[in-house]
Amino acid sequence: MDTSAIKVQENRLRKDLLDLAKYGETPGGGLMRPALSDADMEARLWFQERMRQAGLRVREDAAANIIGRLDPTDSTGASKDAPCIAIGSHIDAVPNGGRFDGALGICGGLEAVRAIRESGIPIPVPIELLVLTDEEGAHFAGTFGSRAMFNLLIEDEINRSKGPERPSMALSLQKIGKNPALIREAVRSPSEFRAFLEMHIEQGPVLESMGVPVGIVEGIVCISRYFIHVAGKAGHAGTTPMRLRDDALVKAARIITSVNDAMVAAGPDIVGTIGELNVYPGAFNIIPGGVQMTLEIRSMEESAIQKSAAAVQEIVGSVANARLEPILSKGGVFMDPAIMDAIELSCRERGTPCHRMVSGAGHDAMTFPPLGVPTGMIFIPCVEGRSHCPEEDIRWEDAAAGVQILADTVMRIAQNK
Ligand code: HGY
Ligand code: MN
Ligand code: MN
């Protein structure tokens, strides 16, 4: 199919990304925009207005996902209710994160839709742009919105949080005027989706090191998440002799180093990270009585994850009053071969070099393949491979090239060619 009339505008894309980056910006150039926080809510309002200006019909579902829909062009005779091609990603950010993780996917998706409309090429399927809630897991385990959309939340998930002072999703939904009891109203059938596409920064160094502007994702690693709970005995930090203490944080420290050693020993194709630590009650003068830590293990091989989880279980089990709680296991998933080919063909026709690769980062795109929705991901390089930090950066020309491939691919899938 001839997609040459689709012309992505780099300036427009850049302005949207820079405008979005103002919501939750920190003096150090990073972002504090956890899901459904004030900054996130302001960003979401701004983005919904941008979606309307681009001609999308916008609604929010019971899980706070933002759904913008473009009907097929009348002259194609296509039904407005036909399965859609969805483009999606997230607006929320990790604590002190960067400006492009998620943001590129939604601003890029918007620019792709605008460019497709402006091309005048008849659009033979509905197109949706999805802003999916809490991909980063500020409340619990991440990819909340896409899992809520397909009834894949785990038991009582919306009432759980990552610690006593952290909000549950139910609380945050209430705060923004939604009724958490109605969360199931967000559920849709996978048959409503002809395809799901997500564009993202690579979040690693591979594409930049190769000098290639577009990555075609072949698969996303399996991500298993756990809590490690360690109980000790809280007490006075001045009066309790060292030999009479049961310090939960000291025990947690032993677990952290042993888990790290075990993950290093597990080999190069698996990673494990204890990334969040809550110490209770948490004061200069109180011996820590409790610790809750997050652990995640990632690998393309689910069996390797199971093996490492067993090693972690042994470490945790050897520490008094410590417990490993499995939370959620996502993926690994493979992208759809026909969509990968469509992306590659789009690259070839634009003369854009591309490279097929696996994603070590998790994305909402993990939710769709097990449901039978053909899924694809387009990566662009990020500067020095940095991500989940304020230094996260991109080259604008790569972003525009990636969005161009996204727009072309959407139309290619729509035309089935
Ligand atoms: O956790 C991840 O890999 C993603 O960046 N949310
Ligand atoms: Mn992220
Ligand atoms: Mn992301």
C-alpha cells in the first residue's frame, strides 16, 4: 500500500512531548507523575483536550483508562463497531523518571492519528488511542489499566497497596470521582481489537550503539513480582543493647545481598532487582520492626525465573520471620509475526534502518498477545540507553522516524497489506 501521503510532523510531536513533560517536572529535569496523582490528572486532562482537537471521540472507562476513538471513513463502508486497531501506552511515570517513557507512545500515537487523517487516505477500520492507567505500578503491580480492561486483575488488587501509607487503586479511583466497585465496567472483549501497537523508547543501549533508529520488538520478557516481608522487633534505639536486638532492616540487608549474589550466579539472561524498601516504623531512634521490599525477576525463560525464585525462597526462608509473597507474573510474550513484517516493510519503504530485538522492559503490550490480539511494538533509541531516570532523552529525528513507521504500519494493517 502507498503510505507516502502520510506525513508525520516532527515539530508538532516535539511540542506535545515538551508540553506533556511540564506536568510533574522536577528541578532536576525528571518527572514526579505517579498514576492518578495531581500531576498525572492535569496531564491527562491536557492530553484529552489534545485528543479532541485531533478529532477523536474521548471517553474514560471505570479503570480511568482514556480511550480516544476515530471512526472509519464513511466512503469505505466500514462499520463503526468493527474491531479497531488500537495504539496505546501510558502517561504515568516512575518516581523521578524521565520525560519519554510512555509519553512517547501516547504523543506519538496522537501524531500518527493526526498524520493519517491529514493524508486523506480513507481509513477502513476504527482507530483507538489508549492511555492506560498506572503502567508503572505506583499502586501495586503495574499495567493496571490494560489488565483491568480484560478482567485480568488479581484478587482484591484494587484494595491493596505497596505499604501502609501508600494509596490503593480503590482509594485513588475514589479520589478522582470513580466508583471502584464498578471496576468491571472497564472490561472489554479482546474481539474488539484487531491489533494493538505500542511505540516506546528502547530504555536500553542497543539501538543507539548500532546507530539504528527503529527497533522491531520480537518479544517481551517475563516479569515476576514479589514482596519480601521481614519482621523484627521494634524497640528503643538508645536503650536496647546490640546483642538483644531483632532488627528487621539488618535481616533485610542480608537478604538483599544474598539475592543479588544469587541473581548474578544465575547467568547473563536473567535479572533480579530489589527496588523498593519500606522500613517500619522508620525513625532515627526506633529499631526497625518491619521491612517490606519489592523484588522482580525478569527473563525470557519462565523456567529460569522459577529456578531463581526457588533460590530466593531458600534465602528468605533461612532468615527468621521473613516471607516471600508472589504477587504477579506477566508474560513473556511474542509479538505477532505479520505485524513485525508490516513494521519492517514500512521501514524498508521509508528507507529507515531497523533491527529486531527483545524487550527487557515491560509494557502494556504484554497484556494483549495472550488474549489473541495481534500485537506489535516499535522502539526508538534513547540517549546512552538511559531510562527510568531524569537523564532519559531521545533524538527528535528518531522519534519522528518511529512515529512515521507507526502511522504507516497502522494503515498497512488496516489495509491488510
Ligand atoms: O517496568 C518496566 O519495565 C516498564 O518500564 N514499566
Ligand atoms: Mn517505565
Ligand atoms: Mn513505559
